[in-house]
Amino acid sequence: MLINLSKDYLYQQPQKAIELANEALEISISIKDLKRQASSLYCIADGYRVIGENIKSLDYFLQSLKTFKDVSDKEGIARCANSIGLIYRFLGDYPAALDYHLNALRIYEELGDNVGIASSMINTGVVYRNLGEKDIALDNYEKALKISRKNNDLINTVSALVSTGNIYWYNNENTKSLKYYEEALEISQQDDFKGDNTAGILNNIGNVNRSEGKYNEALEYYNKSLQISKKIGDKNLIAVTLKNIGIVKKNSGKLSQAIEYFNKSLKLSQQIHLLRIQRETLDQLSQTYTLLADYKKALEYHIEYSKLKDSLYDEETSSKISMLQLSHEKKETEQQNTIKEKDLELKISRERNIRNFIILISLLAISLAVFLWNQYRLKAKRNQELRILNAELERRVEERTKRMREEIEQRRIAQEQAELANDTKNRFLATISHEVRTPINAIIGFCDLTIKSDIEPKHQENLKRVKDSSEHLLALVKDVLDYSQIESGTLELKNSTFDIKKLIESVSNAFYLDASSKEINISYKIAENIPKYVIGDSDILRQVLYNLVGNAIKFTDKGDVTISVNLDEKLESDKKIKLKFSVNDTGIGISKLKQKLVFMDFTQVDNSSSRRYGGAGLGLTLSKHFVELMGGKISVESEKGKGSNFMFTIILEEDKQKSIKPSPEKSIEKKKLHILVAEDNLLNAHVVGAFLKRLGHTSKVAGNGLEALEKLAKEDFDAVLMDIEMPEMDGIEATEAIREGKENVRNPKIPVIALTAHALKDYEEKSFKAGMNNYLTKPVDIEKLSEVLQAV
């Protein structure tokens, strides 16, 4: 009865509730009713929580929790844990608060208590919001709201709605927050609602209107909240609402009225020791008197605000210290009780051990006598057997050790030979890449320069075919390099935006002369629903098409080769698309048996094909790896003597934002640069210099790394285009010297861009490690070069 009365008085007369709960505690102690003791302690703690005595409240909650644990009352344990979490939250110890709320949630879930689950989820969400985890908090609120609605739990429904609204209000999403506040208000005004949230909700709606500058509407809600708060005697909310009304008056320019409300809020908050409201109100008074140009009073209130801010910090610190002292005292008591229990257990254990020891000694003495007698009889025989066994074991161990040493040595030699062979292969591939790319770079560069000059269209078309054929040659060299990278598992996609139609035209042009010489008509068809611009690795796609079209022309004496591109499907993502490519020819065809083998390494239709048509049988193997790397599959349909149709799918991304790309000549008008070109090959240096001149830049050439350092010490440049492979000092060494400021380089932080014929990833990694800012491979792409330089 007394406990129930205490609960009834909790919010109207909390001091009376504490007195009733104390009487209930005395009675429950006298009759040794632990469960009622736990409930009485909980009511006392709840009373102290309402009047703001957090440390006392925590002390009683902890006593209640221990007592509920003694009687194994899971519901009581969960209720205490949830309330202890509240106190820790008030004290600013969010990790401890979160721990207790989560423990309460776990127990409520075991009990299937949906009201407790919803309450714990809401409290957990508030802690997460204070910790800055707004998304997690919102997820907790939404789950609690769903559970509360399902169980017609109006109190937790309102709490979840208000908490959700607070999240959106703190994010300045006033429309969303208002929606949740209004629904909470509607529920709180129902006849069967037993909570006391209405005044707080009205105050929150007033805050939303104030944030939107709707001061009249804000005042209307604040006054309604104030009326209800006065009626139920909620002094905390009265002080808060008076302060909020003062803010509206100040913002409306009614400064005298604002001061009147601020003074009322200040007086009340001082009476009930609401230090945070005092601090906020003093700050508002200081701002208001500043607006009135009464700087003396503004300064006085600001000084009071600063003092109170410091005292608030001291009070919070004192509260935390008191809480820690309380925790320490309880831990000491528990430790002393544990020590006493351990001492008693130890004493009993010692007595038991002595008894067992005497029994054990007796048994051991008997066993030892029997054992010694048997040992004496068997000793001679065992010793003889052991000698024979040891000799045999030593012989076997020696043989095994000898074999292991030989195997280890053989493996070491084999590993060293494999590593040497791999290094040799990598050096060979790097050299081949560099030596072949260097002259091809010059060919493509001069073709590009001449194409864009004022020459006849017929010559321009011929030069485009020369350029495309050179790029095809470069792709063949790249096949070997890529095969090596596929073997080592280091091949990676390099995605960029490209034009599908231009890529297909480039492939077609590359084989124009070969097709014409064999009376083959090469054509292409691109479906109308194919996007113009897509994002993917254009180099790898071009290599696959080179391999397939090259094979089609190689194995067709006369007829047609057709490249087709169709949209296979749009994937779940709006931007992802799957394209289907096919290369159809009217050539010699492939038998059913050989169709299963064509994608294997170094495989051709038959041995005579290699002699008649040439090739290493590597292109289709690489194409299969490339297609699978781009998320697709490759297949073939063919009939002997009737031609073949190679089909593959790949996944690309549609570039919806790509518009007509401005030409390099226009984009370079934004920035004119002075570039140092470090290049030992004069032809390539000439090509790069011509490209830079076309882009509107000026340049100078250094024949090696040492010359580059000398020029950087004598003259200011905006960037360096650095070749890797150069005599005397290579590009890697030169970049490291620049970054270390050697040879009196004027600007050690100058952007350095690798422009090299090396295509292996090892060189790219070494370049960035040395301090380069970007990495471009030859042949030079003028658009990419322009883009990189404009980023300098």
C-alpha cells in the first residue's frame, strides 16, 4: 500500500513520495521481505531523481539493484538498470548509461516485456544522440515506436515520437520534427493517456515555430505550455518556457518584455537550482542589454554568466567525483565480504586437503613398495631393450636429418632460381615495354600532330589509320605484359569515361588496310539505346576487340566482319549497364571440339593454323581474363566452314553527367604553364613539346635527371614531365633529389608527373613512392595530359 502511494505522489509531491517509501522500507526490513525492500529502495531512488538529487538517487538505485539480484527478480533488475542508465546520463557518463540501458533491454527481451523493451530502446537512443550517433538513435526510436504502436502503449509511443522529433529539430528539419510533435500531442490529449508530456510537447512545437521565425505561433504554444506547467507545478518546465518566451520577445525587438520574462525565468531557476537554465538566461540578458546599448548591465550579466558557467563545470565535476567515491566505497565493501568468504572457503579446503593428503600418502607408500619390487625384477630387461631401441632411433634420426637437410637445400636452390627467373622475366618485359613504346610513342605523336594540322582530308584519314594501326601494335605488346600481370595477379582495371562509338571506329580503322587487302568488308552496328559515354577500362575493352577482330580477319579469306554492340540489361543500380558485344565473320569456322579449347593458353584451331595464319594463340586467353575482370563472360558460336561469332558481355557504368567535353585548346586558356620536359629521346621530346605548345604552354627540355636538376636550380617552372628511363640519372633518382632539395633546386615541392614508356605496375608504385604526383604512360594522350596539367 505504502509503495503504491509513493508512486502516486512521485510527480506531484516527490518529497512526500520519499517519506512514504522510507516507511515502506522500514516495515519490509522488519519482516525480512527482500522483494519489498528492493521496491522501497527503488521508490526512494525515483523520488530523489525527480527532485534532482542524482548522487543519492544513484546510491539507492544501486542498493535496489543488488537486492533485486538477491531475490532473482529479473523485471526489477531490468527496471533498476534502465533507471541507473538515466542517472548516468544526467551525470554525463554516456558509456556507463549505454551499458545499463542495453542490459535492461537484453533482460526485457528475455522476459518478452514489450513496454520495457520500448522504454529501454528510447533511453538507449537518447544516449546515442548525445554521443553524436544520430542515425543509431533514430533507428532505436523507430523500432520503439513500432513496438509501442503494436501494443497500444501510449506513454512510450509519445516518448518515441517526441524523441524522433527532437532528432529532426536538432538537424534543422523543422517540417519533419513538427509532424512527430503534433502526432505526440494528439495522443497525449486522449482521455486514456496517463502521462504528463503535454506541456513539454507544446514547448517543443513552440521551439519549431521560433526556429522558422513564426514568433506569434511560437508564443501561442509557449503560453499553452506555461499554463499546463503551472497547473501541475512543474517548475523545471516553467523556468524553461519563460526563458523561451523571452528569446521570442528579444528576436521580435520587444526588448523590455524580453527582459521581464528573462528575469522571471532567472528568479525561478535560482530557487530550484536549475544552473543550466540560469546560465542560458544570464547569457540572453547580456545579449538583450547589449542590443539596448546598456553595456554596463550587459557586462554585469556576462560576468555572472561566466561565473555560473565555471560553477556549473565545478558542480558537474563534484557530482562525478561523488559518484566515483560512492562506487569505490561499494566496491570496497563487496571486496571485504568476498575476502571473508574466500578465507572461510580456504580454511575448509585446507582441512579437507590435510585429510586427503594423509590418505594419499598411505596409498602411495603401498604402491611404491609394489612398484619398487616390480622395477627391480624388470630393470635389467628394460635397460637392455632401451639400449637397443636408442641405437635404432639414433640411426633413424640421423638418416631423417640428412634427408631433411638435402630437401631444404634443394628447395632453397629452386626458390632462388625461380625468383631469379621471375626477376629476369620482369626486367625483360620492362625493357621490351620501354623500347617498343618509345618509337611507337613518336609515331603516334607525330601522326596526331599532323592530323590536327591543315592538311587534306584524304591524308588525314590515312594518318588516322596509321595511328590506329600503331595503337594496335601497342596493344599486341601490351598483351604480353598483361599476360605476365595476370599470371602474378597484379592486373587492375583503370576506369575512365570514354565514347563507345569512337572506340569502335578506332578498332575498325586499325584493321582497314588488312581487311581491304583480303577483300573483306569490315563494319559495325551500335544499338540506338547504347549511352554515348560510359565509364570503364577503355584500354582493356579495346584490346579484347583488337584480339577478336584481328582473329576474324586473319581466318577470313573473303567476306564480311561485323562488330555489334547491344544493351543486354540494365542492372539494379541506375548507372550500371551490361553491354553485349559480338564479332561475326564469314571465315573458316571452328569445329565443336576445338570450340572448347580456344580460350586456353597458346591454343589455336589446329597446328596448321599457326603455320598458315601466324600468332601465338594468346589473344583469346587474355580476352577471357579481361572480360571476366570486367564482370562478364565470353563465348563462341561457330560451324566449320561457315564462319564464327564471338560474343562477350561486360558491365560498365553510364556517365549521365558527361556532356560535350571541352577541347584541350579551350580548357588551357585558364592557365598558362612553363613546363620542364625531362626526356632523353629527342623525337619524344619534340612530340611532347609540340603538344604543350598546342595546349598554350611553354617548355624546355632536359636530356637526363642531372640536367633537370640544373635547370630547376636556375629557372622557375610550374611542373616537370619526367621520363623514368634516362642515362646518368633516371627519373626516380631525379624526383627523390628534387624532393630532398638537392643541387639548390628552387622549388622542392614542384609537381612532378611521370611520362614514361614503362607500363608495369612496379614502376608506377616506385614513381609515387619517390614523390611523383601523377603517372602517365606513352604514347601521350593530349586530352589526358591537358587534364593533368590543369590540375597543377
